[in-house]
Amino acid sequence: MLRSFCRFLAAAAVLSLISPLAWPLSEAEIASHAEAAALARIREAAMADDYAYERLAALTDTIGPRLSGSPQAAAAVDQVAAEMRALGAVVQLQPVKVPHWVRGAETAELTAYPGRPAGVTQKLVLTALGGSTATPKGGLEREVVVIRSFAELDARAAELRDRIVLISIPFDQQLADNGHAGIAYGQGGEPRFRGPAAAAKHGAAAVLVRSVGGANFRLPHTGATVWSEGGTRLPAAALTVEDALLIERLSAKGPVRMKLLLTPQTLPDADSHNVIADWPGREKPDEVVVVSGHLDSWDLGTGAIDDGAGIATAMATIRLMKELGLQPRRTIRLVAFMNEENGTRGAKAYFEAVQKQIGTQSAAIESDAGAGRPLGIDAYVTAAALKRMQPLFDALKPIGATVPQRSERPTGVDISPLQRAGVPGFEPLLDTRHYFDYHHTAADTLDKVEPDHLRRQLAVMAMLAYWLAEQEQPLERQPVIKE
């Protein structure tokens, strides 16, 4: 009897392979098979597609750095909009007023320190932080006070007046090496975020921060700092790790003096745009799934990993839908946000435009963590929603992007306002162990991007966008976060 039953099972298995429809399938089973087949098609097409890399090369090699308010930022808007129109997407340019800060000359040298030979000075490598003011025309020369924590900054407040303050707190590469680069950045970046404003309250003449990054190639890492409303603004710059350590060593032996020259300018706000490109849904075109990155970049490198890679994969998601003839239930909407780096004005403008119809925003995806190999998906969703996504993670198994990481807070700066209003948010979970080696530096260039990693990132974004847009019922909303 057992032998006969085994023969029956074997025959049934063969029959199912030869003629899958020989067995009656429910509507749900048919839909499930169709979804799995579509996801597989997207995955295989993405892994054979270099469109994202080609768009990234066009953005970085022909335009270069794209700081908000610059001619390069305007050129990037035009380039992305023209490409999306050529693909047949419905394109609009959303006006945004953005900060217009311009970097000038930036030099520094040590002019006095213990053991200095007569007539010798030492040049330092540094770069102004976004929003920094200028030094006097001829520069300023002051004694340097080294601070290693915010508690020490407050404790030594009386020593800071009319001094150059160096806040030297290291980036924890060990955290980054073990999958927590974001936490390492938050901790190491705190001096840059709020250090200059804190030192200004104590009467400092200028502020330097140790660069936030894990690879010490004597590269300064720029970035924005947050000034107190109505408070004093100072000349502020990021010093290379090597030069910060040099000053620490010399200061341990006695007083150190520095001459600092910074000549940045803050110009009137400039006119710019978010680029919005819709691939209309077949059944629910008024409901959208956002795929996004930020179009602006800092002005030192060409913004390949921050965030040209995110923009390129979002653009390629729309193109894959066209190439494969896929039109999911909901609209997939590309948003190329302007001004993430020093103001998030683009994110605010988009949210203001949709907040009265926030229910139309079914989900939002942003890729802004570089161009490392994808490991899975970071999801700001309910536990039940993440469990519901299992078929998507099953489809991602062939490329190894299977980690379902559920975030307790919004993920992605530009889509954060949407998530605070309850919209489920997502970001490709990438290998970021070496992201902060190049982040906000002159070395953020195309050669740092591995084409295979970008193809895999496209697969994750496109499969996720399609899955979200195709669901009969959208994922449940998150609780609204009140300010």
C-alpha cells in the first residue's frame, strides 16, 4: 500500500511540472504564481541591466558636484527630467526654494607649537562645513583648545572665548565593520551637527571638528551643521583625522596656535526643483508608491555614492517597468529630491503638496546609503506588514538580499515626513562598512561604484516597488508621529 502511494505522489509531481494547470488553482493561488513570476522577471532583468550605471555616469561625469543653488544642480534637474520624459513617464518639476551656500578659499597652518623650529609652519588639510561663515579677510590666528566631549566643552567654557576650538571625537569603525555604520555616523557626527553652535555660545572665534569617517586618507569630510535659531554663527570646518591627531599630540606638550582662512558665502535662496516622474497605475493611478533618492550632492566630489546611486536606481526602476511591459495597480512615482544635504527643502515641499491627501501615498522608498551590495530591506512598518512581505523576500533569495530589518523609526531623510504621517517607509539595506570612507569627501566619485552592486540595488528597489504597487490592499499605516 505504501509503495503504491509513493508511486502516486511521484506521478503527481511529474504531472504538476508538465502541466501546472492540471490541478485546480484558487484565484489567490493564481495571483500568487503571477506575482512570483513578475518578481522573478524584474530580478533577472535588473541583474542584466546597466542602465542605472549609465545614468549614474552621465550624472557624475558630465555634471559633477550638485550642491543646491548651483548651476550643476539645475543641470541635473534638466537631465533627469528629460530622461524620464523620453521613457514616457508623466513628468512635473516641483518648485523649491533652496539655500545657496558657496565654498571659497580654505587654508590653515600651525604657526606656533612646542618644539617648532624657527621659521617653520605646518599646513593642515581641512574643508568648510556647509553654513560656515567667513573669517576676517586676512584670516584669523588664535590658540587652539582641544575638546574631546560635550561635557568637556561645557566644563572648559571659560577657556574657549576667542579661541579656535577643535572638537575631536573619533568615528567608531568597529561599529561600522559590524553592520552599524549608521550608529557610528550618528555618534561621530554629533560634533559636526551641534558642536559649532555649542562652541559659539561660549564665545569661540572658530570651530574645527574631526572629520566623520572611517578611512584615514587625510581626506576632510564636509557636511552641514545646525545653528541655533538667532544664535551666533562662526567659521566652521572639518579637519582631517590625521591633522586632528597631530594637534592633539602637540597640545599635550603645550600651547598650539593656528592661522585659519575661510571665505564661504551665503547667498540669497535660489530657485530649484524636485523632479517627479509617474509611471501610472492600471487600476489605482491616484495611489502612489514613491521610489526616490536626492539629486543634490556636496561640492567636493561628484556625488556618486551620495546620492547619485539612489537617483540612478530610482530612474532605472521606471525604465524596467517600461521594458518589461509591467503596469502595476498603483502608480510608481520617482521623486528626485533637491536639497537633502543642507536643508531638506525638497522633502518639505513634497510633503506639503501631498499632506492633505496623505492617504494617496501608499508607501515610500528612498535609497541614500551608498552603493554597497544589498543585504535586504530596512522597513519602517508594522510587524504584521513585514510578515506579509515574505513572498518578496523569497523572490530576493537568488541575489542574497533576504534580511528583513524592521526599523523602529523612519528610514530615509527625504521620506521621513511621509513616514511621520503614517506612510510605510523602506530603504534598501546595503553593506555600509566602507560608505563613510568616502562620504562627503572629494573621493565620492564614480570609480567607487561596483556595477554589479548597483544592478542588485536596482533589483531590490524595483521588486519592492512593484510588490508594493501591485498589492490588492496596501500595507497598513504606521501610527502618526506628532511633533
